[in-house]
Amino acid sequence: MTLIPTLPFPINGVVFAWAMTTDGKNYEIPLFDIADALNNSDLSVWLHLNLSNSQVQRWLKNTPLIPDRVVEMIDEGVTRSRLERIEKLDDCLLMVMNDFEQEFGDDLSNGDLGTLWAILTPRLMISLRNIPLRTTDRLRSDLRSGLLNPSSAIELFHELIDLRAEYLRTLLNNLSETMDDLEELLLKGKELPEHEFLGRIRIQCSRLRRQFSPELIALHRLQKRLPYWFSEDDKLRLNDDLDLLSFLVQEISNLYDRAKVLQDEQAAHVAEFNARNLQVLSVMTVIFLPMTLLTGIMGMNMEDLPGLKESFYFVMVLMAIAGATVYTVLRVRKII
């Protein structure tokens, strides 16, 4: 079956093209040889395309290599994770996956996610993205350096899943170590972490859980309806991917709960600190209240003011009535 696209191949929109053979002779495909490689039945090919390129967008609407459903999902901006089988194009596998944005010059990003659209057939994987993504860039680097030597597109798909899980696990390990440090600070009680910092961790864990939990469900559904060309080894490796993702999603939930508990503990520490300060102020107020009352009473010079001569006892009665009135109002409103 010929795979030549009906439109000229969008050379400017190709990020990477890689050919794989069963005998291990893998190599990067020159841009102008991609169309010939697609028609070579002895090769398995990975095409990684830049979806923000206008030539790629026009090519998608007319090429027989991409199912119409995939094009519709891209146009609609579908980013929710899914893995499902499409009977067209040799029972291809449709993938919409979350991947981490690539931040150049930094070993670890802040966990921002982008969307990777891909289709997978027995000898072709086409992936599309709008922005540079960490896993695909790492996969490309490993292929060029010879660290990976897949013999088929399905094996490349498993490597893609493994690399992304590896980065997610590294990110969660870093978050867990940060949480350990914060817990030590709270236990010592000498220095409390900023409330905003814990809030950012909770938000990050919430976003990760919201993005990767649907993918876990999608993998479960895919297991029940696998493409016919999945071998027994592929099924076993997919089970391993599912187990690993289940563990990571559970770890995300655990980190979210730990961050919530830390925020509650921090709020309790702050409340206790404020209560101690208020207690000190209350004690000081009680100590100085008699002194303040006496100095206030003794400082009233009634004799020297016109019309107030011999009114000392009258002022004392007014003060007592005012105090009793305030006390009664507080009691009625159950404030004291």
C-alpha cells in the first residue's frame, strides 16, 4: 500500500524523522527523503511535526496518513488524555497525551504541561505538538546518541511512555524531598514556610492529577480493545506502563494530601502563636488595669472646674452604670 501524501510533504514543519529496521540499522531521515522512506515497506518511521507550522496544518487536512477524527480533535483543541483504536489505517492507535514543556537551559521544569497528538500503526508513528516538549526532545536526543535502538514503531511508543514516566517520577521525587524539608521545619517550629509556597505545591499536584488520571482510565480502556498487531510482549509491556502510571498517579494524590496536611499544621502553628501573644497582652492588661483605673480617678480635678464642684461621687456612679450597661449588653449577646 502506497503512503505518498496527496500534498507536497511539509518539509519546513518537520522537527524530526527517524527510520527503524528490524536488523537494527536505524538512522535519521534527511528531510527530502521522507516521502521515499514512507513508501519503503522495509522501514518503520517516526515523524515528529510542528503543529504550529501553517504548511503542516494544510497538509493534515489532505493527507491519507492522518485519520479525519484526529484532524477534527486538533482543530477543536482537544487536550484531554485518550488512547483508543481507530479501525482506519490498519487499525491505528490514536493518542492524545500530556507531556512536560521543554525549558531550555534548565534540568527540571516547573511541571507545565503541553499536549502531544499522535497516531501509531505497525510501521509508522506520527506525533504533533505546538510547543517543544521534554519527552519527545529527550527521545530524539537518545536516538541520535545511540542510547535507544528500537526496531519498530510500537517499541518506540513504549520508549516514549517510559521516558515521560521517568521524568514524572523525578519531578515527584523532588516534590517529595521538598515536602520532607518543610515537615522538618514545622516539627522544629523555629521557622515556618511561606503559606504561598505550600499553596503552589498543592496547585501543581492538583494539575498533575487532573491531567494524568484520565490517561490512566484511557489505558484501562485500551487494554480491553487493543489493535490486532499488538504482540504478547507489547501487551505485557503495556501492563507494565499501566502499573507504573497507577503508582505515579497515587503518588501525586499522596503529595497533594501531604501538602494539605502541612497547610493545616502551618495554620495551627500560626493560630497557636497568635494565641500566646494574645494571652501575654491579656495578662499585661489585667496587671495594669487597676493602675490605670486609679490614675484616671485620681487625675480628675473636679474642684477646679466650674459647675462640677462636689460632683466626684456623681461621676463614680455614672462610671459604674456605664460599666454595668456594657457588661449586660455583652452577656445578652453571649459575647462573654
